[in-house]
Amino acid sequence: MQSLWMLFASLMFSIMGVCVKLASDHYSIAEIVLSRGLIGMLFIVVLILLKGGTLKTPMPRQHLWRGVIGVIALSLWFYSFSLLPVATATTLNYTSSIWLAAILFGAAWWRGNSRFEWGMAFTILLSFIGVMLLLRPSFDADQTTGGMIALASGLLSAVAYLQVRRLGKLGEPEYRVVFYFSSTSALAGLAGSILLSGGGIPLWHAHSAQGLALLITLSLSATLAQMAMTRAYRLGNPLLTANLQYTGIVFSSIWGILIWHDQMDWRGWLGTAVILISGLLATFYNQKKARPLSSLHEEKPVAG
């Protein structure tokens, strides 16, 4: 189920990305971040009214930390697009999985634990090689600042993912984690929109039916993706979840072919195959590790 939740999250994130690209013709990035947060909050409130639950949390500081780190990471990623080619910015942001593996390795080493999952870490590196084959990033000497910003975005994203996992392990339900992240996004988008408009009212301008539909779709897909990703990080191995995030690039490439008629050469298809194979290897590796534990729990004592 962990793999399925992350695959669903990657699909939803890819839909969000398509809508962001299309909506950027109608709205500023700050307005997109604002609407994403507001609609996400409204969705969670309706969900609570229908299914029950509460927004009261015993861990406000942890939610604030997760929200601030996540919004900064997202803002840095968007800003890197203005300094780097799209493929390069995307590839460097997706180093978040490598940063995640490095953080977990460092934590294991610090605690004197030698049982770091090298096999899972290898599948993450293999997926990243597939990403480079698919996107073929380019990098010039005068793009050092943009590269550092995109790398920082990937590092902060890894920290945010670990915080998501920690909140889940502490018992926070997915809807509450996503609600407070949406709240932080809405506040950041509101501040950015006011600054960009010179003090004007955000979103107070003419709208088209297409623009509104894109805002609603990207916000709902982002909210569903966040909830699915939060559950995936809570349910199992964070390295497996981090690896399966790379499937989002495969979904995005498919959308590019279907909507914008993008062309992929043999390197792109090879990269896609490498990402998919790596995801399968990571899933099988995780299941193989979990099987002896489940067998041990299911073993029944023999009556004497």
C-alpha cells in the first residue's frame, strides 16, 4: 500500500504541475500558491465535516516547522526556474531523495547503527541516473547561483519529508498535516501577492473559466497528492517512498507528449525504463525485507 499511495501522489503531483504550467499564463506564482493553500484548506474543512475529525493539534510547533520549510523549498524551486533551464532545475530539485538517503545515513552513523539500507540507497541513485537520461540537464558556468538555489530546494524538501514522516509517526492524521501546510502556503502566497501587486487585493482581477478551472484542479490535485504522500511516508520505509517520487517525472513526461506533443529520443525512453525498473527493484527489496518480519509475527506456537 505504501508504494500505491506514493504512485498515486506522483500522478497527482504531475497533474498539478501541468495545471501550474497552464495557469501561469493567467496568474502569478504567488497567486497560484495562495489559491492552492486556500482551496486545500477548504477541502480539508469539508472533509472533516463529512467524515469527522478535528483541527486541534498538540504539536503546533512541528506543523509550523514543516510548513515553513516546505514553503521555502517550494519557493526556491519556483525561483530556480527563472535562473536555470527547466530540465536542470527539475533534476536538481529531485536530488531531495539523495539528500534524504544522506541524512538517514548520517543519522545511522551518528547513532552507531551499521544497518543502513545500502540496497535501497542504490535504487535511489539508479533512479536519479534515469532522471538525468530523461531530462538531460545542461549547466553553464554563469548558472552557479541558480544551481545552488535548486540544490538547496532539494535539501529543504528532504528535511520537510522527514518532518512529514515524524508527524505521521507521532499520530497526526494526514488531513491535519496537509491542512496546516496549506495554511502556511496560503499565508506565504498572500504576502507574495500583496507585495507583487503593490498592496492591491490578491486575485482581485478578471478571471476566465479556464483560469478558474485550472486553479481549482491544481489545488485539489496538490491536496490529494500531499495527503497520499503523507500516508506513504507514515506507512513504511522512507527510502522506498523517496525512490517512487521519481515516477512523477515519468508521469510528467507522458503529459508532455499528450498535451504539448513533446518528443523523446532513445535516451528519454531509456531514462524512463531505468526509473521504472529502479522503482520495481526498490519495492521488491522492501517486500523481501519485510517478509521475514511478517512471517515471524504470524508464527504460532506448537502445543506441547
